[in-house]
Amino acid sequence: MTELVRKTIIAITVLAMVLVSGCTDTTQTADPVSPDNVFVSTSPVIIKEFQEQDLSLSVTNNDTQSIESVTVSDFIPLTITGTGSINIAGKETTAQSSILNAKVTAPAFDTDFNDSAVTVSYLSGMDEEGLQITKTKSVPVDVTVLPDMQLQYLGFVKDMDSLRTTTAENWELKKGENATISFSVKNHGQSTVPAGVLTVVFDVDNELIAEEASMEINESMARSGTSYTKGIQIPVKEDAPNGETDVYVKLMYGDYIVDEQTLILTVKL
């Protein structure tokens, strides 16, 4: 073998080793954004059972590295039926925030809500194979699921002996007389609603005409169940001014309004 050939073989071998070495070293890993630097917030969720609702979450990236494909991946005890996807740049002088939208469906009214939480997932960093790393961030969220109840056959009637007659949304009477309101409640949901958890509040807008009154619903109602037809009398004050006032009739579950309708009461001279 001539000296030239030998040198050529050595040069080719060295070059091949350099190329192989370079190929094996091109992939560099990068740590992902820590969930400690991702902040998620949303308003308390109030929703009727098995109904769908749009939600908005604020997501903040407090890292200099961007996060990508940010989505809502879980929302206990709700079911996610749709989620947006956003990218959030890394901070320069201040943390970067963006709004992430999602759509959820409520579970049954009697579901346990003690561990309610929303989880978002995002991509950042790089693993040994050159792929972005998936990370998640979970935060607790207050969730209240309301029974799917509704007031029905609501309106004014002549007196307590006329509760099953046709009701009227508008009623006229004189000072010192009683306004009689008839109503019942129907369960449009799937869960049984226990007795004593619902209250009907009659909120008279003009307090100079009459005062607020309320009545508890003492019947339990399974799916498509109804309460008895009930009636309540609201005394109009002896010195009430003449004219109209709205009467807001609210079906309440604790502090939450499940259904609300408005009647008009007129006091005449």
C-alpha cells in the first residue's frame, strides 16, 4: 500500500468518525416550564344538572420560556365537551396571560363536589428524542350544581279558595287587601330533589306597597315530579301608594336562584 493511499484511508476514517459523532450530539434536551410558574384562575361554576355551559379560564405563564398547546384536560366533577388551545409566550419584563375557553356539562345534582378542580395541560421543553414535554397544572374551583326545577302555573288568583283557577300575571286591588298568588314547582331534571331544600321567595320591588314573603317546598320530587299547588297571601299596606310594583318570584336553592318570574301588582285608589 502506497503512502498516499494510506493517508487517504486515514483521512476518510477520521472524517467519518467526526460525522458520526456530530449526528449523535445534535439533539439537546431542555427542561419544561414548571407548573409552579403557571397560574390558572376561573370564576366559581354554577350550573344546572346535565346542562352545558361555556367557561373562561385565565392562564398566566410566569416563565421566560413559552408554553404551547394549552388546553383544559380535566375538570372534576364536570365533563369537558370542548376546549380551546392557546400558546403563551415567555415573559420578558412581566408574566404573559391569555384566556382559555372551554365547554363543560354538569353531572347529577347529588354528585359529591368536595374535590372540584380544573386541570390544564401544556407543552414545553424538549426530551431526549426532540419531542416537547407535556406538563399539567391543577387548581381547585368552587362548583355548584343546581337541580333543574321550574315554577309553573304561577300567577295571581282571587283568594285561597281559587288556587286551581286560571292565574293572571297582572292583578289590581285596593290598599289593605291581600294579594293571593298561586303556584307549583316541577322537576325537569333527572335527580330526586329532597323535601325542604327549595324555597319560593316573593320579593315586592316597592317595599312601601308590601313586604317580602317566602314559602318552603316540603315535597320531594323525582324526575318529572311536581309539588302540590300552593298559595300565599301578601298583605298590601294600609298606607301603600297607588300605582304598580313588580313582584319577583324566585325559586331558591340556598342562596342560588333556580328559576325566576315576574308578576305585576297594581294598587288603585
